[in-house]
Amino acid sequence: MAFVKFTDVGKSFVPKISINNRGLISFNQGACKRFGLEKFKAAVAYYDAESRRIGLEFVTEENLEGAIKLRHRSIGADIAAKSFLAFFNLLPKEIMVFPVDMNERNNWIELELSKGVERKVRSRS
């Protein structure tokens, strides 16, 4: 087996999702890479109030009912989900970061709201 050179020094590959108070759900590079988000165009959001979990089903068609456009960025991807988060009263006061898991049964990714931590903003000094 041949060696592969690692050149992505300083990048995080632990899959994480962040939700901000403006309703943006962002996926870091680790989540994009782990779950192959580059091949999708939209996400459909689900909420389970009993377990306080959000489920995100990624789809290749933007025209599906409830589909939210997936915007690909150089450092990850995001969806504008303010209406979804506001409907279920889930908008956080601060930016929250969540670990994320793949739900093999549904083939979508899930996050548990109780496992969120406030993102610490680094000063630019």
C-alpha cells in the first residue's frame, strides 16, 4: 500500500453542525466530507420534539416539498432554515455547535439539541 501525503494541516475533520440566531444551519468541512454533501443540492428538515433531535435528509432535487437549498462554500456548506427553526421555536440566542451522527435507518444526519455547546468566538487581535 502506498503512502498518501496529508496536506490539510489545521483543518477540522470532526463532523459538526452549527446553528446561529439568524437561522443558518452550517456544516463544517468534516461533515461535508464524511457525509458526501458535495453531491447534494438541498436538504429536507425534520424535528422530533420528544427526543429534541433535528434530522436532515439531503436530496439532489431542489424542487421537493420542504427542500431547502444547500449552499456550498469553500469551508463547508449551509442551509437557510430560519422558518423551520422558528416554527419549532428552536432559534438559539447564541451560535451553537453540535456533534452530528448518521442515522442509517433513515439515511440522513441527525443532531441532538441537548448536546449543543455555545461556540466561542475568537478575538481578531
